[in-house]
Amino acid sequence: MDEAGAPDQIAIRCTIMRGGTSKGVYLLEQDIPGAGLMRDRLLKRLMGTPDILQIDGLGGSRLITSKIAIVGRSTGPDADIDYTYAQVVPERDMVVYTSNCGNISAGVGPFAIDAGLVAGTAPMTTVRIRNTNTGRLLIARVPVAGGQAKTAGSFAIDGVPGTGAEIQMDYARTVGGKTGHMLPTGASVDTILLEDGGAVRVTVCDVANPCVFVHAADIGLEGGELPDAFTGNTALLDRLREIRGKAAVLAGLCTDWRCVNEQSPALPLMLLVSPPKACRTMRDTVVATEAMDLQARLVWYDRCHESMAGTGSMCTAAASRIEGSVVRQAMAPGAAETNRLRIGHPMGVMTVTVEAQPTNAPGGVAFRTLAFSRTARRIMDGVTYVPRETSTPGANLQRSL
């Protein structure tokens, strides 16, 4: 941290970047305290949490704009940089480190090149990223010109205006990153008994981030609902929280499903899947049935994601190649015979690459390639200020997850 600046504030270098369909603050690891209470307190103050509007910080009051990437040179021989993802929840007094963010990870390679942590070589530089949240290796292929990451290009993604340079993110090395197994329960489908006497079929899969997949129809939804349909729907959110909590117990991520929001607030991600069907997007456009292989709605922190998380897309792609999985059941006929998966989401369609091969391991498949493409753009470089009192530990601090 830089002690210069106003007498009662601390100055910290930062970059604001859009990575995929998220936006976050990118920090150099050397500029902030090490992992612990001081770091947590600083990050919350920097973003303006727990004020739901984050009016006194850099956060944008939404989950997809309240994210942080902490980047530094790697301490291991198999990676170029280490990257820690921090989700600062707008209305909760917490920083969550238990998961990774695929969209924010797409900005890590360009950030590292532009910050001089990795030498940029045209036309493409491969950046090996060790994600400290999961302990797994991500491979970013970043277009470069003049030693800097390119921004301009012709690649477009639904949920982001305009086009940009295509960044390829390969997640094939992230299988079992959190639980140690692609199928933490050992089964492609489990049945969860609900407190009201009902039951739902789920697939719990751990690739990129652990996810629990449920047929949208099994909880009374069509599958093409937009995020507003979830907001304020207490009965629906309570039901989804119960399913997620019981899946978290099955995966060993928490001990009591009723406490999932405290014990494991981020994981597993909850995905509602359904067969492809023409639907209207948040931009008031229509996606045709034949433009997708299935529909998915991702619910996290009791909210429906506006598009599709990068890690969620990777886990969905992996589960789509597992015989009998909930995802496989929802797919269009023949879709699993290609090397792509087209996922319909509230903003449009996300197309990912999945090259699988048979194996005797649980799940029956291994992955040669598990990748998605994103764009990223550096929006601002500068200095952010936090009150100097932030650097003084408070008596009531509690370590975040």
C-alpha cells in the first residue's frame, strides 16, 4: 500500500477491467496486505460493502460488478502468475474466496501482460494462471500487439456491447478442483428429498466450480424465465436454497443444508436446465430454438445471473458429456456428438468448446479441451483511496470465507 495521499486516506494502485460479462477491480498482490483479516477489511472498504448500493466504493451494487482479482507472479514452476478471485457481496459484510470466476479470469492474462508480469509476444501469448481459490491451472491465450494485450477485434459475446479481441480460456485442468472428484457423489444423478415430501433429480459436478444441475420443470419453471422472475419470489428462492444446501452436503461443502448461505455461500452454483426453446432475452431479442443446445439459468447468492458464468459454462459443458446426467437429458438430440455446446441464457447464447474422450474414471469421460472465449477491456488505471482507519484492525473483525 502507498502511504502517500491525503493524511487520512491510503492510496492503492488499481485497474478496473471488464472481463467477459463481469467487471472488477484488478490489484497487484504486492500492493495489498497478505491473506487475512486486514485484506478482507480493505477489500470490503474498497468496494463499499456492506452498503447495498456500494455508493462509497468502487463496487457497482451488483454481484457481477463487485468482483476483485488479486494478481502476482507465481510461486510455482508450472504457472506464470497466481490469481486469487474475491467476490465482495454488496449487501453482506463478507468477502468470499471459495470459488473462481471464469469471466474475471479472462481479464487476468491481459492484466498480467500489461502490468509487466508476463512478457507479451505477438500474435498470441499463452499465460499459465494458477487460480489459488481452487489450486487448479487455467490456460489463457491472449492476442498481443506491440507487447501489450490487444483490445480491438471482431469477436462478440452476448451480454457485452460491440466486439473485441478473442481471449481463449482452457479449463480442462480444473476437474475436481474443490472436491477432488468430477462427480463428488460418485453418481451421474442423485435424488434429493425435500422437506415438503417432494423429490428432485440432480447432478452434482465439480469442474471449474462445483455446480448442482436441476431440471427447471421439476421446480415448476419453463426454463426461459428472465432474472426478474426470481427477484422477490420467496417460495422459489427458498426451494432453490434447500436444493443447493442439500447438494452442498452431498458434495461435502457444508454440514447442514440450512446453513449453506453461511457455510458455503458461493458453492455449489445452482443451474436450472431445460431443453432448447425459443425465448426472449433481457435485450428484448428472441433466440431461436435451433440456435441453442439447451437453456440454463444460473442462480447464485439467491439471484439469477444476468447471463452465464464462465465457470458455470465449463461445468455445464463437462456434465453434458456424462451419460445420464441432468444436463445430458435436457440437451437437443445429437448435440453431444459435436465439439461444442451452445448454452441459452438470459442475454443470448454462449458457445463453448468441449472435446471429450472415454475413460474408466467416474463420469466416463476425460477432457482434451474445455474452453470458452471471452473479450476483456481495460477501462481505467489509477489510484483508489480507502480511509487510513481501514489499516487498523477492528475489535469485531471476523475472517471471511
